[in-house]
Amino acid sequence: MKRFATQLVFFLLLLNPVLCNARQEPTALPSGDERYKTDILLVVAHPDDEGAATPYLARALDEHKRVAVVFGTRGSSGANEAGAEQAAALGAVREIEARNALTTLGITNVWFLGGKDTASQNVLLSLANWDHGESLAQLVRLVRLTRPEVILTFLPGTFIGEDHGDHQASGLLATEAFDLAGDPVAFPEQVAGPTKRLEPYLENLRPWQPKKIYYFPDADREDIFRGKGPDYSVKEISKSSKLPYWRLGLDSFRSHQTQAKVFLDKVAQMDEAQIEKMATSDSFWTESLHFVLGKSLVGGSVTGDIFEDITPGAIPFARPEVSPEPARPELSVELGGSYSFYVEFRRAHGLTNLPHPEPPEIALQGHTTMVIPLWVRNRTAKTQEISIAATLPAGWTAQTGTGKFTVAAKQVAAARIEVMLPAVPENETKKPEPQEVSVRADSNGQSIGEIKLRVELR
Ligand SMILES: [Zn+2]
């Protein structure tokens, strides 16, 4: 029986020229699909958010750059100005509006992460509502599929401005994906080769390290972003269409009927000069689009062109440089929630030069409750008594969270001050000035820290 098996193997070897022939012809293995290779990957939260960058995208397309777009959600919340559909049905409509808006510019590689709209300015709530892990895996997959040279996205941070938590989440996920997509051990199932011909699980993508990431701020104040990245005029004339870039952006925006029918109908009644004045005003694109350089792995200057020093081809994976944790005293108090998260986030992703307001700031609706989240750290060997007091503008009242507390030895405790905000008078027409809130913490009659926060009432 054994002898028969040996003879059979010998016979098969004779029949199989590949196994017998020492000099075989090489077979080309499939490589990444070129139809999806991009130069710019735009990552935003909702349908219509792409409008923050469309005049620049139109310019990049003129320069034969390939552009793809990822949306965090389908935009299933808010008023419908064009029809009766709401909720998930509205999301289904808005997906098509976003695709049509981008097709107008010539962009057809568009994906949705499947997150849900979150009515909040707290990025952590948006991440929870988007199923952070699932969304990140999908975005890393799309970076590996599209192999962008550059990622453009919202600036992750808390500011007085529109500052939607979902906008922040898109910028945060884009930053995480920038740092993970090139890492062969991050989501390894995506970069594993197939184990059989019709592999159903492993994806056969390759790791990809994007070269630069730029942010666009969602904040009212612009002073802290000046000189932090390049500016692109929206009034310049497109080489291909002979129209100004703001006009191409506006033509693309026309698809967003469910979000902006009233506005678009008004624009349809205006003459060209009025439309230009509106589109280039402070409440729209202003005269130029401004980007903030997050990081570049290929050099180039801060305010230079987005593609400065970018050459074709892959670059090695670069693990972000984590700056050291700041030294803390034995007893300390600091802002918690998304405020402290962003401090850690900037440190962990090598974004220490990313502009952020100091003191931290936020805009809130009047007649609501403001929550000031705190971390109280006791690294000493005994229980400590801490007293917390808040200094508030007239008419603002601390409801809970001030007074005396104990924190056990070697413990970090979360605390929370809740402040009832006054209503903003209805006839208030001038823009409100941000007010300063300060929180003091003492132990044994000694200050262990003071926190300041700028708050604008809306
Ligand atoms: Zn949005």
C-alpha cells in the first residue's frame, strides 16, 4: 500500500510541469485597486459638512488630484425642508443628497460610517453614539483602501462656535485612523492575506501611512488658527470651468434640499453680485478657506501648499511621538470630561502644536444646566478633605458639586459641578461676550488648584 502511494506521487510529479520545472514563469499577484487610490480623503460628520471644503476640493480636482469622502452619519435628524420624511427615512434621502453634491464636483468615491446624529457638543457622547470601535475599524479600512496622501477633517477640540460633537468625532476618528492605518498590527484581519481562493473573512488590504493631516476649525474666533496652515482663496477662477471656486462650492451645495431649501430658494432670487457677497461673507466661506496643519511626516512648511513635499509612493509607518505626562502635585484638581480627554488626545497623537483655547471655552444655551466635570487626584497615603468653590457671573447658580468632600488615599475621584444658567433675554441682539467661570479647590486651607472656563451664553 505504501509503495503504491510513492508511485502515485511520482506519477503526479511527472504530470505537473510547475512542480517538475525548476525555471517557472512568475505570475503577477493582484495589487490594490487603482480606481480607489486617492490623493485627498475628506472625513466629515454629516451630509452638507463637505461644504466646509468644497471650494478647495474643486481647486484640487482642477490640479488632477483624486478625492474621496467619508461621512460619519447619514444625517437622519433635524428639520426636513423639502419633504415629509424624518428620522431613518430622512437619512436615506440625505445620503443621496450628499452623493449628488459630490458628483456635481466629480467625486464619486463616497462612504458612510453608519454613526447616528448626536445632539451634543460633547465628543465623548458622539463617539459612544457612533459605536467608536466599529466606526474606527471602518475608517481604517477605508484609509487602507483609498491610500490617501492627505487627510482633511474637522479640528478635534472644544470651542465657542458651531462645535458640534459629531464634527469633533469625525476629526478625532480621522486622527486615530491616520495613526493606525499604517500599523500592521492594528486591525490585522484587514491586512492579512487570504487563506483560500474565495476568502470570506480576511481582507488582503495593505497597511497605508498617510503623509499629512490638516484640520478646518469649527470655531468662532480665528485668532488662534492664524498662521497655522495654508489659506486658499475661494474667489480664484477655476481653470477647468472658468467659474470662481465659491460658485463651484455653491453649485454642489444645491443638492442639500432637505437641509437648506429655504436658503437655496432665497439664493435663486439673488443676482450674481449679491450671491458672491453672501458666499464670501463671514457667515459663509469668507474670502478664503483656512486649514490648520495637524502633522506632516514628509516635511514641508506650516503655511505651504497642502501637497508641498509630497511625492508619490508609500512611506514607512510612523508611530506617533507621545509627549511625556505632565508632572502633578500629590493633591490636584483638573477639568474632566472632554476637556481633559483632549489634553491627553493631543499628547498621545503628537499634536502638541494643535491650537486650543486657553482657558478652555464652550458656548451653551441659556436656561440650561452647565456641567463642569472635575478629576480630583489624591496620591498621598491618607484620606484628604477637599473643598470646592465656584465663582460665577451674576445670575448663575451652582446647584450641586460645591462644598466639602473626602477623597480616599491613592484615589482619583470624579466630581461634577452643576450650574443653572440664566435665560438670554429674547431681545438681546448684540453678540454676547463670553463670561469667566472659576473653580477653586482647597485642602487644609491650602489651594490645590484653580480652573478657569470661558462660557458664552446663547
Ligand atoms: Zn454637520
